[in-house]
Amino acid sequence: MPSIAENFLGHIGRRFIPIRKDIHDASKIINDIFYWTFLSPFKGKPIRFKASISEMVKTGYNAVPIVGIISLFVGIILALQAAYQLKRFGALIYVANLVGVSITRELGPIITAIIVSGRSGSAFAAEIGSMKAAEELDALTSMGINPVRFIVTPKLIALMVMLPVLTVFSDGIGIFGGFMLSITVLELHPYSYFQQTVNALLVKDIITGLIKAWAFAIVITTVGAYQGFKVEGGAEEVGRRTTSAVVASIFLVIVFDLFFTVLFYYFT
Amino acid sequence: MEKAIEVEGLVTHYGNREVLKNLSFAIPRGLITVILGGSGCGKSTLLKHLIGLLEPTRGSIRFNGQDITVMKEEELNGIRRKMGVLFQGAALLNSMTLSDNVALPMREHTQLKESTIQIMVRMKLELVDLSGFENLYPSQLSGGMKKRAGLARAMALDPEFLFFDEPSAGLDPVTAAGLDELILKLKDVFKMTIIVVTHELPSVFMIADYVIMLDAGNAIFKGTLDELKASDNTRIRMFLERRPEREAYSQEDHFRIIAGD
């Protein structure tokens, strides 16, 4: 008859064993992704350039309208919320500082990353998952083609290029949204708003935003690929994994955002 | 009989369950070997081991004397270039046209010029009677056409070994017979070593030179087709005569199972 302590330890052990397998699978996929993207091109295994371009169109170019509209709205909302407090102090012009800094340092990268997680992270998981269910990944392996190199690397390259680009675009449109609201509703002078924004923004604000975007690109691709490769059954499992991919990538984007924000707060 | 592939002491597990139990057999060169067995006997698992997709718990699989179970990925890819595999659902890449699918192994593994590759793609597609369908996507094809396209891709690098996973599954008898004829043609023309995993008896009788029969993870028969037909092993007779399996438990056991205690 096992004691309470043995039962308790057994319970922990049984919970831990599947987690250990998940950690092993995740590290293997991360290892493969980094090897095939950053090391193997120097060992004579070129990156699939055309596929990367086509992924850039799908993940980046096609996301421009939605990123644009959401960034515009967020810029307007941010300016309104800032004005709500600042007008009590007669400091309405500081709306420009608040909008400019918070969008470039924080909201631009994170909004773009969340939109791209929803669009592309889910698409990666669904595509890779369906390919696994249809034995297409096995077929690639049996042809001596590594599935990570063939499928994931072009997606990673595409996101590492396009997420920073989308972030810059989002920054611009967001600031433009705040600007439009300020010169109409808040009746600020366009030139002074512009000047105020330029004075408030530092190059490092934009750079830190872009570093974040670059890290988010790696997070979103890795999570999408991991969930896709973990599909074991059929359609139902693909759906479940797609959902997990979106939830996990948004969660990890926020975790990494926290990490980088703390890092930049102390070291820039 | 010259051996092309030798399997020795192959044991494999899914979790704690032993799926293949100490299998040993040899596959003859230049002939069609059929791996036969009922559903769930481990034949698809065996095929995945033969093409290096799964690693066994124990045992060795030797292609021309080289053990693939101890190979590194790079070496294994060298052997994989000599293999062609037709998967059960053809496993064509849905995002690519037929000609891109067939060209894929050539583009990845050879330095051939694009114009040469295009000529070879047309030759491979002609071989499987799919000339003129180069620019279609897999979703625009019927089941039989997909299998033939998958075969054209498997043949792309003129492999030494050709594997088929349930080639007749999901096909009508006429299409299935057409595929069997194609397999025979490939053996005669290209002298390939062909391994077919199936449970379709008409297909076995039409194409098999050599038969390996699996039952619950054991190889219960290895020999020629005539030897198989002459065998008096009960499991083999049940399989060949399509006799259903009798329930292995008594009425009292049956009652207990239904009652749930």
C-alpha cells in the first residue's frame, strides 16, 4: 500500500513525464529551425529563395490592410485617451509625445505581432499539421528532404524580414492616426504636433521596437511549426493545434515583450 | 536468390506495446516482394522502418549490406536517394503542380538544368500515362491519377528500391488492376527491387514473386506465392479463404465483458 507521500510523488512524476517529452520535442524543433536557417546555408544547402518570397507576400504584404487599419484606430484611441487626462493640465501638445513614444516602443510591435500571430501563426500550424496528416512530411523525409528546411525556413526568413517592416508601417500609420485626431478634434497645430513628435522620438525607440519585432517573428514561426509538427491524428487535431498555436504565440509574444521591455529599460 | 534488403531481429514499440516482435527476413533483388497481413498487424510500421522514417528498439535493416538503423541523417539520405516510395494517399504536395511535384527530388538532389528536368518530368509522367496533366494541382486529380503521379515522383531519381504502401487502397478494381500492371511493367523494364505492403488478395496473386506474411507483429510466412498457396498454416488459410476470426473467449467470459466486471 503506497503511502501518501509516494502517491503525491507518483502524481507529480506522471504529470512531469509528458511535459518532459514536450520540452524535448520543442527543443528539437528549435534546434532544427536554427540549424537549417542559420547554419546549413553555409554548408551548401541553400535556402529556398522563391518560397521565401512567396511567404513574404502571404505573411507580410497581405497583412498590410489589416495592420494599417488597426494601427490607425489604435493611434486615434491613444490620442483621445491621452487628451482626456492631459487637457486638465493644459498640456494637450504632449499627446504627440505620448502617442509617438508608446506606439514606436510598444504598441506598434505588439499589435503587429498579435495580428501576425492570428493570421500567420495559425496558418503555419494548420498547413504543417495537414501536411503531416496527409503523410506529406513523411514523403519529404523519404525523398531525403528535411521538412524543417523545406517548409519552416522560408516562413522564418519571411517573417524575420516582414514583421519589422510591418512594424515600421504600423508605427507610421499609428502616429498618423494620432496626428489626424489631434489636428481636427483637439485642434492642435499640425506643424507643432509634428515638431513635438520628432523631438520626443529617439532613434533607439524605433530600434528597440524593431528588435522586439524580430524576436516576435522567431517566436511566432517556432510556435506555429511546433504545433504543426505535433499533429498526430486528423482534422480535429489540426484544429486543436491551430488554436493552441495562436494562444501560445500571443502568450509568448507578451512574455518576450516583457523581457525586452525590462532589458531596454535598464540597458538603453 | 540475391538479397537486396536484410532485416534481422527487428523489434519496435509504440509506448509500451510491442508492435514488431523480433522480425527477421530478406528481400530478394529484382523481384516483387509483397508484405501481407491483416489490419493492425504492423505492416505499415514495418514499411516506415524500411524507409528509415522510424527507429527500431532493436535490430538491424541492411540495404546492400549497410545498416540504416545506425546511420546518421546524411548517410541515410544517401540511401534514401536510391529509394522511391508511393504512400497510401500518394502524399503529393498540394501546394505544387504535378510537374513541380515530380521535379522536386531532381531539383533537390541533382545539378541538372531546368530544361533537362522538364524533359525528365514529361518522361516520368508519360510512363504513368499522365502526359498533359503537368500543370494541374493534386486536388484536381482523381484517386487513381494521384497514385500514378505519386509513382512518377517516386521514380524521379530512377531508384533501386521502390516501396508501395497499400497501392490498391481506395481504388476501384479496374484502376487497381491498372496500377498492378504498371508495377509489373516497372519490374520487367527497370529491374527494380519492389516492395509492396498490402492486404488485397487479387493484387497479391497478380504481382507477388515473394511473400512475407505478418500476423500480430510476427513473420508467420516467408516464401514464394506457390508456397503460400500450398501452406496449411491456419492463420494463412483463414486469410486466403477470407474466413472471419472466431471469438477467442467462452460464453461466460463474453457475459462478463458485457456486464462490465
